[in-house]
Amino acid sequence: MDEKTLKFRETCKTEAESFTRVRDMLPEIAEKIIRGCDDKECYNHIDYDPIPSKDSVVAIINKAREILFPGFFSKERIDPVNLKYSMGQAVSVLFDMVSEQISNCIRHDCFRYSQECSDCADRGNKIALEFLEAIPTVRKVLAADVKAAYEGDPAAKSFDEIIFSYPGLFAITVYRLAHVLFKSGVPLLPRIMTEYAHNITGIDIHPGAEIGESFVIDHGTGVVIGETSIIGNNVRIYQGVTLGALSLPKDAGELLRGKKRHPTIEDEVIIYSGTTILGGDTVIGTRSVIGGNVWITESVPPDTTVIMETPRLMYKKSRGLTV
């Protein structure tokens, strides 16, 4: 055996011994991590009871979209012959998924906050049925949203393009599903749903917001719609718009929980990009137009246009500044 081979073997042996010493330290580290699970200031769910599953929530959203837009998101082709079978199967699968996750969410809150038994399994089944019964209404409202998006966007070539690819419609779809569950008093699940859409699209709509028909979010990235926002019919907003609360004190969670903190947007309002509208008493009147990059904390009367003054631009040249 030559010297080079011997050197490589010694190196490999040294590396193996070093790796073994490192691995031997892992049990002690794991024990420290396990002991840390008893720390009451840290959060965990170490229990025999199931916790809501984010992966299952994503599956619920995907299955619900198959039902809301038949043929668009199904793995198999939907035609007039197999529609009844395919839809029946999809509804059955969706019911099982929704009822299980609702029950898990209710049970989670029951144990976490030491609540009285609320028959979580029965409630899960009941609310899941109500959720499915709301699907035809949600579908009609979404159809109006799609039509409004098409009519207001010259770049849209078809309704199909909007359904397949517009992030605004995806976020609105998830919101409208989550809102049904929110109104039924389901904990956790509605928020997990809308935060998933937020993660995918950059559009943050709280499931508690009240939003009318023919709602359009154009482009959408950076849009925030707070829990107590009220939005009327035929409203269009652009990217970077915030419907938020005024500056909150440190103990705002207890002081303001359940109170109106976010603005009201009446029918046929357009809000352009980068605008911030704050406050529970702030009302943007019907048919008003709010220009881009506007900051509003007071109500705006109907039929009003609000715009920023034209800013002064400074052009830098090689020999100084000119305005």
C-alpha cells in the first residue's frame, strides 16, 4: 500500500472518530430540549388529543376549489357524463376533511382553555354540513367577483385566465370559504386558511371581515384587510392597500378585542395602490375614488376623489441639482 493511500485511510479514520464523538453528544442535547418542553413560557402541544393540521387545511382549500370551479382544478376531466359521480365523491371527501378539522379545532380550544364539553364531534359534523350548504351561494358570489375582475382589467383575456392565475381571486376564494366557518364560530381553522392564502399571494384578508359582491383585488401583493373591515359591493382595490386599525396601546388585545377597529368602504369605491386607510370610525363614501399613496384616518363623503398633490421631483445632473 503506497503512502498516499495510507494517508487517506488515516484521514478517514480520524474523521469517523470525530463524527462518532459528535454523535455521542446528541442524546444529552436531546434531553435538554425535552426538559425545556416543561417550560410554561414556551409553547407546545404534547398531548394525546389531535391538533389541527395545516396540511389538511391546504387539502380542504384545494378540494373546495374543485367544487366551486368544476373542471378547473380536478385531477380528472369533468364532463356531463361523470359530473354527478365526481361531484358526489368530492363533496363526500370534503365533508370528511372539514368535519374532522372543525372537531379538532373545537377540541383543541376545549382542552387548551379548560372549557366545558361542547360535543365537538357533533358540532364538527353539523358545521361541516352548513359549510357545504353554503357552497352554492359562495359560488355565485365568486362568479360575480370573476366577472368584475374581467370587466375592470383590460389585460384579462378570459374568465378562465382569472380563475386559473389571478392571486386576488385565489385570496378572495379562500377568504369567502373561511368567512363561512368564522361566522359559525369555528376557532383556528378560518385563520389558518386565510394565512395560507396570505403566504401564497401576499394578500392578507382576515376571515372576520365583511366583504360584499363583485370585489376585486388587482395585482394584490401587500394588501391587508383587517378583521372588522366592512366592504360593500363593486369595490376594487390595488396592491399595497391597507385597511387597518389606528395606533394600538400595549394592552390593545384586551381593550379592543371584538370592537370595530377597521374602516368601512361603501359601494363602488376604488382604492389605488399604496393607500392606507385606518380606524373603525373611518367611512369611505359610495362611489369615491382614493388615489395612490394616500394616508386617511377620517371619513370621506360619497362621490369624492382624494389624491396627493403632485410631488416635486429633483433631477440630479453632473453639474449640480435642478428642480
